[in-house]
Amino acid sequence: MSIAKNIKQLMRELNINQKELAKLASLPASTISSALKEGSDPRASTIKNVTIALGVSADMLLFNDEELGKNGDLKVLFREVERFKNEEREQLKSMLRMMIVHNKSKELMREN
């Protein structure tokens, strides 16, 4: 997947348009429009602003799932978690523990 496709996919997931992304990224709308053209090669500063605006790492824009490898999306997300404040990290750990317990409960119910 290309940078343009990755940005478009993230925009769809966040339900934002080009104009909104330009505002969030503090970039001219023309810069975003250029970055969204297939085969574009945006400047590093554009990628930086877009990643910050979308709340993702540059890996999520630059690489496709195959290039990131198995569970690459999770690896990227966990790297981003490292930037969280301690309180936010603890909240996330708690949420993950709850999901793990929930999943294990479902597994046990299926076994019986």
C-alpha cells in the first residue's frame, strides 16, 4: 500500500476529509491534496505533520501490513503507547487485562 492509500485509509477510519486533515496538520490544503495523489512522495516534514495530526506513527503511513510483518499493527501501536503518560499507560494496561480475562472466559465457555 502506498503512503497516499495509507493516509486515505486512516482518514476514513477517523471520518475526516482533506480540509480537516490540512487544518489538523497545520498544512496548506494543496499539500494534503498532493500527498493523497497516487505515487506521491511527500516531504518528511509533511509526513511528520500528518502523523501527528492523525495520531499515528510514521510506520503506519510508510509501510503496508506485509512490510510490518505479522501483528505489525500491534507493534506500532505498542510503540506509540510508550509515549503515553504513566496514568494513561496504567489505564491501557487495565483495559488490556479486562479484554484478556474476557477472552479467556469465552474460551473456557466454549470448552465446556
